[in-house]
Amino acid sequence: MEILMSFVIGILFTAATYLILSKSLLRIIIGTALLSHGAHLLLLTMAGLKRGAAPLLGEAGPYSDPLPQALILTAIVISFGVTSFFLVLAYRSYQELGTDNLDKLRGNDSHE
Amino acid sequence: MNNLVILPVLVPLLTGIFLIFFNKNISAQRWISTVSGLLTIVVSGILVQTVFESGIQTLQLGSWKAPYGIVLVADMLASLLVLTASIVSFTCILYAFRTIGKEREQYYFYSMVQFLMVGVLGAFLTGDIFNLFVFFEVMLIASYVLIVLGGTKIQKRESIKYILVNIISSALFVVAVALLFAVVGTLNMADLSQKISESGQTGMLTVVAVMFLIVFGLKGAIFPLFFWLPGSYQAPPTPVTALFGALLTKVGVYSIIRVFTLIFYHDTGFTHFLISILAGLTIVVGVIGAVAYWDVKKIIIYNIMTAVGVILFGVATMSTTALTGSIFYVVHDMIVKGALFFIVGAMAVLTGTYNLKKMGGLIKYHPALGWMFFLAVITIAGIPPLSGFVGKLLIVQGGLEGEHYVLAFVVLLSSLLVLYSVMKIFMNGFWGETKLSLKEEKGTTKGLLLPTALLLSLSIALGIGAEWFLPYFYQAAESLMDPSLYIEAVLKE
């Protein structure tokens, strides 16, 4: 099962890298979302997929490690917040700058 | 167990939440921010003194025992940086009163500064590597808002890049933490250190170490990962740039120091050699940028990179002398970079431009500003008895003892070029022909001199009173060189 998950994570990272390297801002944001999904799944897989009972008193051991779940929950909330912020920013800058093409977002001091 | 440890995080957090309710009442916001800034400084000062007198302080959150729960640890390095960061942010708040503008003040500028401080101070104090990630994110999300607040075109353009770079580095951070957890099975830094020294630093762990170096290097803007820095830091208004320049890169540097002295210190032949090479290249690139540009803000921004390189060189050397120097230099650099950004910002307020070629002769009507800049210049170049000298002396001394002759030479040479790059601002901006008469000036420096003077006098005190301050820095370096002190304080309570 872990091996299968590793492939899934690999595919997610590949797709994310491909999307982030494209020029359209929306594709880049989807890419970052996929990237964080990949990272979260990696966190889950690295700690070992479900090995035993739920870690509650009264259940017969051996227990699964609950820590990765807590870590993933935190990471998901953070990436959710950041992605939505990024989407809003992209929308606002599309309205104002009139483009979502990153090539056209280049500039230096003279381009205020 | 000492509840004092969490206060530097708690005070800005509560203030930040409290300030949200006063978003239309600017004077109330200013008063609350000032009082809370002072309170944070006082609390951090007490923390430094407590650590100095009775060793490393820890706090187990929710009373969960150390390797299982999250633990906050205030050792000397962390508490010194907490104190410096709270002083710098306090002066940034004072500076913002006159420069940030009513619009930004109404849209939660002050609360965001407080939330940024929560992230920064929390990152210094935490003793758990995943919790470090969380505090990084708190800091980053506040910084996203601060960089985009105001919404000018250049801010939008640059903030997209800034956010993208940081999201990718956050994902890498999670990946690095996952791999570390898979290999060692714990996330508490003290426990990690202990387990790795028992089992040895295998090849896989060195890979994880380099991943952490990439993640923190992106934040700290070391050599191949600095590309986002000049653009992003240039976009927001001066107080925000000063906050970012003085604090955010230093959080990255702090994390590198922490991780590579506490956890991954067994394979120094590879990791620390790599850091020293990158440090050298960072210094070179920073100096080239600083010399090349004629935009005053950019010159100072590239000087941040040079400073990061110098600090990391001290870290890579891994000797008590060099580490003391590095820690001293971090503190010095936070203070003096803040002051430099303030002065450059004041120049821009007066002339309405950042282009050095359009300035000139400012010292005629603004002697105080001019001489303060001169003081900052000789401090940053490391002329004795000012604070830059002490740090550089110790770093170079440590470097020579460790037989890193080439890099020690690079550090010394960089001082000269740094001096040239900032002297260029002094010669062209303050001396020369006066281009603007008093009436033609775009603004006044009223209220901008006080925070600058505060930081500069601190920097001078740090240099002249070095003998008096150094025991603190020695203690910090000693506990970095001997991880067992840290482990004992955290796990044996």
C-alpha cells in the first residue's frame, strides 16, 4: 500500500511542477494546491499507513500513530488559507494589471 | 516550567486580535501598539536576564511531557533574538505613524504587524520542528498581507512572486519534516538531536538536512535562492521593508543556526562545508548587487544578503568564537539594517524618489539625518568601536582559527565594498550640490528621526559596551556548541 501511495505522491508532484512552470497564474495556483496535497500525502505515508487500532483507551492495542493526522490537519488548514488568499490576490491583480500571464508581470523600477 | 517563555508570543497575539476591533480609530490603534510594543520589550528583557542567570527556560504546553507535547524553549540565542526583534518592531511601529498613511492604518496594518511578531518570536522560541513550520506560516501569512496592503501595481506584481516562492518552500518544509519523521520518529528538536547522535547521521538524514537548508535558505535568501528578495522587498512601503529586512531573513538564518548546531552537526565535512561555500557566494552576490545599483532601497536590500553570508560563514566554522561572532552579528545587523532602511525611507520622503542620481546635498537642511546615516555607514562597515566591528572580528578570528583563509579574506574584502556601496549613498545623497530647496521638498522628517536615533544609539551601545554584552553572547554560543545542555533542559524536567 505504501508503494502505491508513493506513486500517487510522485504523480502529484510531477503534475504540480508542470503546472507551476506554466505561464497562466490560475494554473500556477492549481499547481501549488496539488503540491501541498502531495506533501500532505507524503506526511501520511511516511509515518506508515494504518497499522493498528484507533489510539483510544479501551481499544485493544497495538495502536496507530495519531501524530501524522494532527500534523496533516494543521498543514491542510494552512494551505487552504494560503490558497484562498492567493486566489483572491490573483483575481484582484488580474482586474488591475489586466493580465494573468506571468511573462507580462515582469518589470523593474521603471515599470511602476 | 516557566510561563514567562510564552509571554513574548502571547502579548502580540492578544494585541493583534484586540486591534482588529479598533480599525477605524487610528489614535487608539497607535496607543495600543506602542504600549504593547513596550510590554513585549520588557517581557523579553526579563526573559534574557532570567536565562542568563538560571539557564535555559522551557515551557511544556498543556503540561504534555516533552517529547510528546509541544515545548517552548528559551535558550540564550532565542531570547536575545526575541529581545532584538521586539525592539526593532517597536521602532518600526513608531516609524509607521508618519509614513504608512491613513488608508493602510485603517486596514489592519498594526494588527498585521503584531501577527507578524507572533510568528517571528514564536519561531525563535519553539522547540518542536513542526511547530516551527506553523510559526513560519503565521509569520508568512501576516507578511503576505503586509506586502500587498495598499495594493499599488508594483506591490501586486511583486507579491505574487513572493507568495509563490514561499508556498513552494512551505511545501518543501512539510516534505522535509515528513522524511525526518519517517527516519527518526520524533519531531521534538531535543529528542531528534539525542536520537540522531545515538544512531548516527546516515546518508538519508544528510539529505533531509540539505532539504532543510533549502527551505531555510529560501527564507534567509542565501546564494542560489535569493532571486525573489530584491524585487519583493522593494515593493512595500519603508516600515514594512524595514520589518522584513530586519526580521524575516533573520528567522531563516536563525533556523539554519538552530538546525545545524542542534540536530545535524555530525556530518560537518559535508553540510557545513556546503554552508560555508554558499555563504561565500552569498557575500559576493550581495556585494555585487549593492555596488551596482543606484536605487537606495536596493542597495540596502543587497546589503542584507551580504550580512546573511557573513553570519552563515561564522555558523559553518562551528567554533565558539565564530558562533559568538555570528550571534553578535545577527543582533547588530537587525538593529542597523532597521536604522538604514529608516534613513533611506526618510530620504525618499524628502525627495520623492529612491533614485540616488536625483538626490543631492540633503545634509544642508538635514544635518541630523546626514550624520546619523554616516554613523550607520561606519557601523555596518565594521569600524571600531562600533557594533559591526565586534561581530566581524570574532567571525574572522574563528574563521582563521578554523583555517578557512579564503572565506575569511572574502569577509574582510566584502567590508570594504559594503563601505563603498553605502558611502555612495552618503556622497551622492547627502553631499554634493543641493538639488531641492526647503520649499521644494516633498515631505518632512518630523517623527522619523526618533526611531532611527533609538536604533542607532542601541547599536553604538552594543559596540562600545561590547565587553559588558559579550558574556550573554558567549553563553548563547556555548550552549549551541554543546547540544547536551539544550537536551537536558528540555527532556530532563
